[in-house]
Amino acid sequence: MKLVKNTDSNKEPKKVSDKEAEDAFRTILSWMGEDPSREGLIETPKRVVKAFKEYFKGYKEDPTQILDKTFGDVDGYDDMVIQKNISVQSHCEHHMAPIIGKAHVAYIPKDRVVGLSKLARVVEVFSKRLQTQERLTMQIANTLMESLDAKGVAVTIDSTHQCMTMRGIKKEQATTVTNYYLGQFKEDLSYQNRYLRFISIAKE
């Protein structure tokens, strides 16, 4: 299976065993001032490794394979398809703090459409990596545009970054919105405006 990595480098990362990762977390616990050998923490490194495998499983998944199967029996449907309120749970690459929010995704099919669950799964794959919200938005859009050969794609993400709500500037109510448009959504403002009206209903 081809893996789509979240890096511009072609260099393969060094393979690290579960034991090495667990040892690293024990070191961090000691650095924090804790005793990794006390009863409540003995199994914590193993649990954290297991949790991290879930948080960052997107590195082992290829979003283009998710979009391999499409359907042509759509009776000529050629208007936008919008999926709103897709939950986003990611981690920022700067502090490894959670990013929690929603994504809205739209595409204009050319000849074929894709199963609706596949749109959410593409969001999930890219979310389960260390991210910036800007890159995440663009990765989702570019993958849908290329894999579906769509006439246009629009992606919006509205999220809270705990690296600025729980630490640093500590602005608990601050949210971040990113948009990315390709094809007809970028070239034709009527499509863009209709899309924005539809997703604004989701935010009310």
C-alpha cells in the first residue's frame, strides 16, 4: 500500500519499536517530576503508546485508496455535493496539543460521484497526523480534486486549538476558520457564495 506522508522529504523515518516509545514516555514522566514505577503509572507508557497509535493512525493510511471506488449511475447530476459537520480531531505539530472542530466539504462531480462516507474518511486520515490547520484544509481539497477528477472542491475547517486555549495566550473562546477552493469554486463566485450559504446553516 502506498502511504501518503505528511512531509516534503522523501527520507523514510527511522523505525521505532513500541518498547523504545514506551521507554521514551517513562523518561518524560521522570522529567515531569513523577515516578514511573509507582502503581498508577506502571502501565501508563504502554497505554500512551496505544493511544498514540490511534491519534496518528493516518500516517499508515492512503486517502487516495479510499476514493478508488466511484459511481457513474447518477442520471447526469452535476451540481455540488456538500457534507457538513464532519468532526475533526487532530493534533498541532508545534505543541502536539489537540485541534478540535468541524469540517465542511463540497465537490462538483464531472461524471462520477463517491460514497458519502468516503468524504468523512478522507478528512479523518489527514486529521490523524500532526498538522497545521492550513495544511490540513489544503490536503483534503487537493486529494478530492485529483482523485475524483472533480470540476471543483471547497473545504472549510472551523476549529479550536488547545495550544492557544490551554497554554500560551489562553484565549478559550478563540476559533480558527480556514477555507480552500479549487476549480469552479475558485473561478465562479456564484458556486462559492452558494457553498458558504449552505455551510452557514450548519453553524447556526
